[in-house]
Amino acid sequence: MPSKRQGNVRTSTQRGKSESASLRDRDSTTPAGVHGGLGVAGRAELPTVPPQLLSRLQGEYLTRLTSLLSARTAPEPKDRRFSAPGWHDGSLYAWSAAVYELNGEFLRRLADGLEGDPRARERVRFVTEQWIDAISPANFLLTNPEVQERLLQTQGQSLQSGLNNLLQDLAKGHISQSDESAFEVGTNIAVTPGAVVYENDLIQLIQYGAATDEVGARPLLMVPPCINKFYILDLQPGNSLVTYSVDQGNTVFMVSWRNVKEPLDSLSWDDYIEQGVFEAIRVVREISGQTRFNMLGFCVGGTILATALAALAARGEHPAASLTLLTTLLDFAEPGVLGVFVDEAHAAYREQTIGTKGIMTGRELNATFSALRPNDLVWNYVVNGYLKGESPPAFDLLFWNSDSTNLSGPMFCWYFRHMYLQNELREPGRLTTAGEPVDLGAVRAPSFIYASRDDHIVPWRSAYQSTRLLGGPSRFVLGASGHVAGVINPPAKHKRNYWQADSLPPTPEQWIDIADSVPGSWWPAWSAWLASHRGPMVPAPKVLGSPEFAPIEAAPGRYVKEAAEERPE
């Protein structure tokens, strides 16, 4: 199934029920975003606070502040950042925490009371949250009792270590979230045995060796997000979805996206579809001898995969025996925290700067996603690493999170405009990809759609809309935790839970009302579903690849080891 324009580098010109009820109540969040990595949002008319509301909030605030300052003891702080004893001893630190929490409460209520342009209101809310997080007394040496106690205990060594940590991170260009010296790709992370059996300028295709005597006749092709390294699906063996899938009797293939640099900075969305997914499907078909097989897409990898399958369907080709989508958006009407960026001014700015040639850098993307959860992914590490002088722990998922990937500018601009801004993928025939009209309803393969309850990038209600867009029968499963941690939940750890239901009502609210909570990982439920689509069991292949596609190098391959920028010596 060769591409119509194979190898061309070009710019696209196409435009439990009680638990369920509790979940429903606490998941009613609004989209937000960040002023940063994805660009500067366009201007809109500033929202205003109704005078009556402003007057009422001012009066209530003054009453509460007067009551607080006249109390004999400071109230117990509720924020987990103030859990140490030094914040609870009635000292000045306890009072500063109390005043901070009061100010934060009223700033949020003020932002929530705004009237005017909805998108402008969301931006004000987001900036308000960023400001509240940034001015926490926990973030500063002079107002954090834990930091000062550590400084005295270590006779200043903690401050020295913190300065060293800061200088090292400045050299690396990002805040250290994990002990990066503890991991090496191909040594103790991304170590599932396999080989690269195909490569072009954009991807390497990895085939993993069998771990069972027999395997399903139909293999499984995984398409990870191109904005991250593929080994999020192949972390340490105990956290590896690849290893788990191989152990369940599947022959697994993996797309490893190139870390784009010159001269690949003119690659278009269509190039990612054609040189990425189309070529991977072609090679898996020829190696396995199967015309139809199982496919999995994660995040934007799922968006790319579903788009590719719709384009192939327009050609009369239906290579997917089943389709698994993990935390994937196909309907971008509610894009979560990234929605703050979505406007014409932002799209035009990016198109003017990198729309025909250029790079959306991994560093910029990484900084953006960290800033979307600043307390967890920024200030936590600032306090522990720079103020307390602590070294971050070794954590494979956060090591991956810091290993950023560049995107081609033209590809990013097309994706941003046509998906996030104009939300055209959900409209049959509105988009043209690889020369074909795209209709997701023409993708008739059975689908397993997974979403994470606390996902701030792909809200679970938005992911649920995929069940209404794809043409085949769908199963929807909702896992606990967030965008990545919810996905990477191996059964052996007996963590979290997931929700499932036997039917798919029209709305996600109706679905959660009938969903049952199941303890533990969702992986076994997915594996059992996948087993029904993998065909008869056959002897496992004794060699990887084929005479035409002989192994090039051992997994994980060269591409995944390429850094987004040169690492300092």
C-alpha cells in the first residue's frame, strides 16, 4: 500500500454507581491553558466583573480578612504544600499560609464571576491560577520554614546544592523531574527485545520478539504520539505495555518517530500520514502476511492513526482488524487545558513563523505541558531541587517526560488549525489527507476507546465522543488518574481502578451513570478484548522481519536516542 507521494517532503496546502456519581460531580472542569509554549493567544475583549458581585466579594473578603487577623491563632492550612509542622505552629509562617489561602480563594471567585467572551474568561482564569500558584509562600526561601530549617541543619549545604541543581538545569534547558543519570534508553528503559525492521527519513519500525510459543496470527501495530518518544509504551519492564502485550501472545510492531531537525523541517501532516502510518501498515502487512491486523494509537498518535485509516477507507482499503485509541481526541470541541491557545491569531502567528519551514521544538512543547500543572510539574521541583537542594528520585515516567521531541513546523501548524481551531476531523469529507476525503465513519473496525478520569489534555468526555464518530462497534473504558499515569498502570501493581459499561448512551454523563467501577488495571480487560480480534494462534516467528525487511539494528533503534537539542557535556 505505497503512498501516492512516497518520500516527498512537502508542505500541505489543505486546510460502583455511588462512586460513579461522585466522579461525575468532581469532574466538571473547564478548559484552560498556558501563556507560553504553544504560542501567545490572540486578544479578545476583556471580560468584566459585575459591579454587584465585585462589591459583594470585596465586602466578604474584608470581613474574612479582619476575622482572620483578629484571631488568636492562625487556622490550619488546607493546601498540601503546607503540610509540614513549620506551617502549623502558629508562627508567622502559619499566618502567611492562611492569608495566602484566603487571597487565593477570592481571586478564584473573582475570576469565576467574570462576564464576557468565554475564551477570554478562560484565559483570565488560567492566568489567575498561574499567579496564585507562583506566589505561594512555599516557593520562596524567606517564607518557607521547611527550607530554612534544612538550611540550618545542613549549615548552608542545601543552598549550595540547590544552586548547583539550578545551574545544571539551566545548562540542560529544563527543570529536572527525575534522576536522569539513572536511566539510559536501551539499557534499563525501552529494553523489550526486538529489532528495527524498516526505516525511512521519518520513522523506524520495530518488531518485538515473541515471548510465547504461539502468537495471534494478526499482529498489533502501535502508533505512539509524535510529540514524545515511543518508549512511554516501553518503560522499565514492569511498566511496559509493550512487554505486557508480548507476554499475552501478541506480535507487536512499534512506530518510532524521528526527532525532526533540518532538513526535515518542511514535513507536512500528509508526510506524517504517508511516510509514518501508511508505510508502517505496508511493512507490517508484508512481514506478517496478514491483510488486516490490530492497531493502537496513543494521544496524537491515535489522531494520526484514525485519520490515516479514514484516508485508506476512501481508497477502499480497510487494514484494521481492530482499533485501540488511548487518550485520543477526534472531536476537538472541548480540548481541555490547551483550549486557551485556540484562536485565529495564534494559528496565524505560527503559520507566519514556522508554517512553511521550521521546527516546533521539543523544549517549547515540554515547557508548555509542564506549565499546565505548575504545582506538580514546576514549583514542586523548584522547591525541592533549588531551595532544599534535593536530588530528584529515579522515576522512569518523568525521565521520559523530559526527553522531548521536535515536530516539523508545517505539520504542527496544519494540525493546530484543522483539528484544534476548526475542528474539521469530525465532519465527514471536510478534510483532505493524502489526497483523500476523510470520513471517520468509514473506519468500520471494532474500537476500544480508553480515557483517563483526570486527564487535563484529553478530557474524558471529549474522548467519549469518538464512540459517536467511528463507524464500527465501540467499547469505552475510563481509567483513574491522568493523561499518562492512567494509561501506564500495569496489573502487577494493583493500583487504581477503571469504569466500564455494557452500553454506550448518547452522552458521557449518561454513560457514567450506568458505569461500574472495577478495581485494578484496565490492561487485562483490553487484552481480553484484543484477543478476540487477533485471529487463530499460530507458532511464533523464529526470526524477526522477513527476507525483504531484514533487521537493521537492535531495538530500540537510533531514532529514539536522538535528542531534541545537543546535550551539554
